Amino acid sequence: MTEPTGAPEPGRWSARLVELGIELPGVAAPVASYVPAVRTGPHVYTSGQLPFVSGSLAATGKVGGEVSPEEAKRHARTATLNALAAVHDLVGIDQVRRVVKVTGYVASSEGFTGQPAVLNGASELLGEVFGDAGAHARAAVGVAELPLGSPVEVELIVEVA
């Protein structure tokens, strides 16, 4: 595997968050029987994270209907911050070596096909924080419904030291 270049050294991610004015939220409480993240070997897998802000879902509805694609993109960013909070709580954000994969789900109105643009909210945040180490594989999936009526859900796989 080629090591990413052009980003802050691993171990400096918490300082990078401060530089960007980003504060990781507390870990969102699971809404069912699961844990927010697990580590196996050099990888951390997060459970799907919703756009919770201060314990409440930031929005409900389908993208392309009640929720605009631009709003959904912001919610994908929020859900990704929640996923990073789960990683941080488990191993510490400074242990991240790189982001491996992002899977995003978008509750989509019939005919809505802009899922990749919505998930750019997640991808762009990861690029801001991790630079080249934030470049990742990704899936952007349109679905009929998400838990609690959320418009988006994001899960991460990261490699850690």
C-alpha cells in the first residue's frame, strides 16, 4: 500500500481539527443493539451514523423531497463528524493512518439520483481533515427509508496505528 503524502503527519489530526475550527461531538448513543465502532487488527469500522446534533436528529425526510440535496450534503458532513467521534472515542483520532472506505445511504425520493453529490459532504470533510490520507473508496446508495426517518447515514472504515 502506498502511504499518503501532502497531509499532516498521523498523530496531528487533533491539531488539524483545531486549525479548522472543528470540534468532534460526543459519541451519538446507539438507537438499537450495537456499538458505535469496533476495531479489528489495524482497522476501525463504524456503525452507520446519523446526523445527530446534541442528541437530536438534525432533519427527517427524503432527499429530493422534504430535504434538499444541499441540506442533505450538510447532514452527511454531520453524520461523518459523528463517525469520527466514534473512532476517536475508541482509539483516538490521532491513531488514524488513513480513511479506507466511506459508505453512505441517502433516503431518496422517487427519481432522485444525486446520491454521490450528497455524499460529497462526507468526502470533502475527510479531505479537509486528513488531506491525502482522507482519500477513500466510497459507495453512495439510495434507499427508501433510513432509521428514525433520517435523510442520510454514513459509515467509515479507517486504518489505525
